[in-house]
Amino acid sequence: MPGLLQHAVTTEVPGPKSRAAAKQLDAVFDSRAVHFVVDYDRSEGNYIVDVDGNRFLDVYSQIASIPVGYNNATLIEAAKSPEMISALVNRPALGNFPSATWAAILRDGLLRVAPQGLDKIFTAQSGSEANELAFKAAFMLRRRRERGEGVEWSADEINSCLRNAKPGSPDLAVLSFKNSFHGRGFGSLSCTRSKAVHKLDIPSFDWPQAPFPALQYPLEDHVEANQAEEAACLAEVERLITEWSCPVAALIIEPIQSEGGDNHASSAFFQGLRDITHKHNVVFIVDEVQTGFGATGTFWGHEHWKLTSPPDMVTFSKKAQTAGYFFGDAMLVPDKAYRQFNTWIGDPARVLMSKAVIEEILSRDLVQQTARVGDVLYQELETLARKYPDHIRNLRGKGQGTYIAFDTVDAPALVKGMKSLGVNIGTCGVCTVRLRPMLIFEEAHIPTLVGALDKVLGQS
């Protein structure tokens, strides 16, 4: 079967060559977070190879950011194209000097898969920047509505904003949720609520945090309790919006809280948020940096919600291989040029690569494949959970493609054991093991993953 290689680990992980390479790197670049050093030329498809020659089935995929496999032939051809060479050699300041092909690149790539109802785009460099820019757009929209359409800025607004003072620098807030992760910029970090290591020592905005539903699993055994939990969380969201010390201009939420522990909520909860944000004129931002581009068995994670109206903005990055946000309301385009602006406004080379990714996903029907494979994988993990109930707890992600996770006794030890058996896997939250296979992950890869889990847990 294409892309199905033999996984093999012949050294400890990280091995001697990997440790030596990391030590050399550490002299000039902080390598304390390095898992192992990779030989990308030898990596292929679902398999990552380290410099010691160890080959792993990769179900972590560069923190969920590799969509269609290592050294994908379609992406390699795109990288060799004249359009790519031009974009790399002549990197344009897109706001001022876009290429003649820029509109077509967007139309035939990212806009081809735009979330329903959102037909406009602003490109960016990273997921954190995408969220920061979305916040800016929400704040400018809020003040534009308050000021009145067509009303010019006052001299007091202009002068005071340069002193970081009111009225030009108003008190406005973005509401986020407990255990969320939205990035490491100043605005996005103020909305990140998952790990202290990200936030400690960094000044933050005084913005509200709402509770995210703490659901009980299996879901079908706790319907009433989960509905009550979600209702209480929605009530608190509305209370915070109406009672916070300054206006809440936007609400941002992940379809599945990823870094915070792969936390889920029901479609009814998200529809409730959409209703509340409509009611209070709060911009509804869906952070699809990790869930977007097919991982949940739909192209966008929020498609599972069946909303009666689309989000106001959807941010993206990771598997897209570029970043930015989609939107539909023309009022989210600032009232003047240069307000939402930087030198590059993203990178045409990465957007071209994203276009190739999209072509590969659509031509190979990889979203549907991910949904199908995810259902099989979940069933296999359910069987394993019955065998090891103390080590596979709160299994979640049913019907969400391969976006599957479970809680365990010692997540780092499990991950270490899996690597020794040739499976690269990751953690999140406090005690959660998360699966992040690529979209090309197939049924034939499941025995390797499940077999390794069985062996590691059997030795626990």
C-alpha cells in the first residue's frame, strides 16, 4: 500500500547522533524542547526518520501541521514551479505591490475551501498572528459602529491613541475560555488559558475567561449532566459579556480545545454561543488553527455544528501551511487603508504551497478518508480501553475524524514507550495523549499504532 513503510527503532530515543546534533545546535539555538533531530530527506509519507536512522509512524505530524505527508510529490512539484521561484526570489509587500497572479492564487487555492458564508480573506504568517489580526479587525469594527458610518476620527482620538490613552485607545475585551490556546503574541496570549509556561512573566490584558464545558464520558451515558454543564457555561458567557468592566468586542473559541487537553463540547453549545454573540453584537471568532483542513473528518471543524449562521471570522494555520482569517462582512475591512497591514501580509510562497495542499486533499478525497479511518481507529481504541480501563480513560473524538484523545496515568511515559516501538505521538493538557495523524493516514496503519499502545500499556 502506498506510503506504508516498515517502522524500525534500533537505538534509544533520542539516539546518540540525535543527542550530539541537539547539543551542537544548543550553542546557538535553544534546543531544550527538541524530541529528536530529523533526517527529512529520508522521511516519507506517514513516516519520520531521525538522524540515527530510526523510523517512526508519525501520528503527531509536527504538532498537527503536516497535512499530506513528508516529501509529498505534489508539493515537491509545486515547490519547483516558476510561480514558486518568483514568490521566493521576489517576495512582495503584498499590500502595496501584489503580483498580477495574486488574486488567482487566492481564488484557486484558499478561497476554494473558504468556510461557508465567508468569501474574503486576510493572509498572515502564523496562527498567533492570524488571531491577533482578527482581534484588531473586531475592535475596529466595534468602534466604527459606535462612531457611526462615515464619521471621521476626532483630533482627541488621534492624539490620545499615540499616548495609549482614551478615547483613541479604548478599553475593549476579547472573551476566551478556560484551558484555551490561541497563541503567544500579546493579544493571543491574553486569550490563552492552558499552561503557565506560556504566560508567566508576560503582561496581559484584563480580558474575561469563561468556563469551557467539562463533559463526562462516554457521552451517551451522561447526556443530562453534560447538557446541564453546557447550559451553565452558556449562562456564564452571557453574564460576562453583559457585566464585564468594558465592552466585549469579540469571543474566540476552538472547535476542540487542543493544547488544553482535547476538550469537546456539543453542537448545541456552539450554536448557543452563536446566538449569544448575535444578541450582543459580539464578533464570533472560531480558531481553526489546529482543527482546520480536514483533521476532524470535515474540512473545517465548525462544520460539525450545523450553525444557523456562519462565524464572523475563522482563523487558520498549521495544516494549511500558511495562515490568516476568513470573513464575510465587508465592514470587517477597516475604514481606511494601512489599518490592517504589515510589510508582507503573509507569504505568497506559503500560499502557493497551501494551494498544492488543497489540490491534493480534494483530488484524493482525503477529508472523507480521514472520517472513515477515524471511525475505524476509534472502534479499535474503544476495544483497547475496555482492556486497559485505568490507562485509557475518557476516550473522546468519536465522529471527529482522527482527532482522537484519551487521558492516561502517565502521559510522558506512554509517549516515551511508544517512541521506543516506532510510533511518534504527542500529549496535551495535564494527562492527555492526543492523536494527530496526517490526512494520508490509512486503515493499514492502525495495527501499528494500536499494537504499540497495547504493548506499552501491557507493560505498565
